[in-house]
Amino acid sequence: MATSPYSEELRIAIEAVVEASKICRHIQSTEDFAELSKNDKSPVTVADFGSQAIVCKAIQEAFPGDPIIAEEDSAALRLPDQISVLERVVKEVKKLQPAASKEDVLSWIDQGVSRDPAPRTWTLDPIDGTKGFLRKEQYAIALALLIDGQVQVAALACPNLDTAESDDVGFVFSAVRGEGAFVASLSSPNDRRSIQTSDCTSAKEARFCESVESGHSDHSWSSEIAKQLGISRDSVRLDSQAKYAVVARGEAEIYLRLPTKPGYVEKIWDHAAGCLVIEEAGGTVTDVHGYPLDFSKGALLSENQGVIATNGTLHEEVAAAVKNGTA
């Protein structure tokens, strides 16, 4: 880690998502999410805003010239009828930043409003899988650094993810391009160990990883692909980029995000961190046409459609099955 050209970026990224996890865990434990509805009808909570404030503050202070493309902004919190929600966000942030004012918090959140490509930029999803968060299931805090449109650093915190190997709950996954992928407990984020994707070479033995929400991926299309591949094992369904983490550490071999709506364009914050973690663990990530994900266009994966992520050895076979399948 010390010899990496991005060692400081990695350190700050890991620290930021670990701190944000503390806010998310506390709010989830209270069951008082103060949920709002955005223009696209998707939910946003106090935890989304608090997480974004904490992460953006950390990036702004460490790398003041770097723009951030994040999912949220403070517009809804500035409305007069949302003053109680804003006060709750500030209260939660002050648990970690006691000197924070209302304007500080709003300003930190709005550090993430960039939408344009830049030579060096960060992308953040402060809570990926908000519906999973609301159900007290899986969600993630996903942060990545893009250099000239290529993901170079990733930190992916999954506060509710467990493992069969221990009683630990909550992990942070990290990667720097060319240096491998790692995982650590959120309680000991510096105690990182290397992870690798599964060495499974038989599609019949593979395990699917899918979204819980059918609106996020076409489950009927996935079922057709599973039949083509001869897969009979039940799919692992969980929210957020935790799916990327599960494939990266070898507990599933295939993650499909298949378009459910014509013309839908994926957002970079939903995939950048997870994509690098899987690739550095030995896996492969493309869109449904087999093209690499293009993170150089700003906030949108406008040159791509859907996502196929695999352990690597099965990628060509899975991609061929997706191409042959019918939505």
C-alpha cells in the first residue's frame, strides 16, 4: 500500500467510507430514516445525505481540486417544508464532525454536484441500494477515483454484509488498479487481506447474483440465460454493489444487470467502485454487448447498456448466452 502511486487516495477513500458507514449504521438502528422521494420516485434518506456530506468533506479537504460526481444534492433539504429533515441530517453529521454548521453540511453535500468528465474526478454513491437500507438488508457506500475516465481507486463499504468464515458483519472492499483487491472488517479497516474471484470453470456449477428489485434488472431474462447455461442453483439476491463484492470474494460467479426499460442509461456511481474491485480480484466486467464500461463520459455510462460481471473464466460463455437470450 505504501508504494502505490495512489496510496494517499486509497487511504482517504477507505477512511471516508468507513466514517460514512458509522452514520448509516446509527440511522438504520433508530428506524427513523426520514425518507424523502426524489423526482424519479426513488427514495432518499437522512443517511444518504449524511453519508455524502462526510465523504465529500474528506475528499474536498484532502484533494481540493478534485470534482466529485455524487448521486445526491442538497436541493430537497433546502425546501422550507424539509427543515426537520435537514436538522436531523446536521445532527447526525455532528456526531462525527461536532463543529459542523447547517451551511457546512449543505456545502459538503453539494461538493458532489459535478456531472461533467474531468481528467481526475471522484464518483460517489453515498448509499447504493437505498431500498435495501430501508429493509435493513444490503447496501453499500461506493467511492471511486477516475483518472482520464478509467477507475484507478475504489473503496466499497458494505455495512450489513456477513461471511461464512467468521462472525464479522460489515466489510470494506478496496482496490487500486494493478495492485489487486482486498477486504477488511469495518471494525479493523487497516487489516486488509487479498481476495480473488472463484476459479469455477463450469457454468452449470455457477451461482447467479441478482438485484432484489426486479425494476433494477430483468429477472425473466436472467432465468432464460440461466437455462441456456444449465444453471440450476438458486440465485443470490441482494441489493447494491454488495453484489460486486460477493462475486469478487468468490461467493458467486455471475452478476447480471439486464436492462428493464428501453433507453435506460446506467449511472457511473452505481458501478465504478464495484467494477474495479471485481477486475482486480481476477474477474471481468463488460456491458451486455461485451464492451468495457466507459467511465469517461461524465455521470452516465452513455456508451453502454446493462452490465455483465463474472469471475473471469466464465465471461465469454455468459456473454454469449446473454447475446442469444431474448428480453
